[in-house]
Amino acid sequence: MKKHVILDLDNCIADDSWRIPNINWQKANPMERYHDYHSLSAWDRLCNARIAHDTRYHHVIFTARPVLYRAVTEEWLRRWGVFHEVLIMRNNEDHTPSVELKRRMLQWLPEHYGIELSNIEAAYDDRPDVVEMYKQQGINGQILSVHDVCAYTNPNKEAA
Ligand SMILES: [Mg+2]
């Protein structure tokens, strides 16, 4: 039986570095702050294709992108030939931090998708805190990233 591999999108298999300047830090609401950034994801190039195209595994995609961008995300995956069984996205206006969000997504696999956690070969994400969460859940978490630009902290603010 084929095992499953969990993949993140932004800065894991999608190179989002070029659109990070489109994050609008003036906006308090994350849906508005990241709207242009997410909208532009159609033009990302695929990275880490060796893992994204590995047909030995079924792919499960966990992304913190809101479902508002589902159509563009599915089309991007299709065009780059990233076959996947499951794509789970953040609900619109759900501002749960990524670690907790992906912990919940992980629990949904056995509950709603018939995928047992024991059948997951590995889980890839660019964020060390998310990878640590996977490890705590008994999953083989692996850091996989494209670049070192952070999309979660305002570059215009001095570090405390
Ligand atoms: Mg990411």
C-alpha cells in the first residue's frame, strides 16, 4: 500500500520569495494583508520537484492559504504536475497560527479522509515550529524550504 507524504506549499514546493514584497503590512486583517501575496501565487515556480513529483507516495497538501485561493492553487498544482489526493486549506477569516492550524489538519486525516497517521512516510514544511509539531505527533517531520525570506514578520519594524 502506498504511503502518504504531507507537503506545504509556500516556501516549501512553491517559490513565493518574489511576491513577499506584495504583503501589505498596513492592513490589520490577515485576509487583506496577504491578499495580493496569495493572488500572485499562480506565477510561482515549482521547487523541490524531486519530492513533489515522487510517485512512490500519495501527496497530501497542507497550506495556510485561505480557501478563497483554492481555484488558483489547484490550477497551479495541475500545471506543475503535482498530483495530490488531498488539499486542505485554511478557512477564510480563520486566523489560527500555523502550528495549531496544521496540527488540526493532521487530525482531520484519520477523522475525515481515512488516512491513518501510521501511514504517513514524512511531512515537509519550511517552518521549524510546524516540523517540531509533526515530530511531537509521531510523524517524520522534515524541514524543506526554498529561501530564507520571512513572510510573517514586518520587515519595516525594528526587531525588539
Ligand atoms: Mg510554508
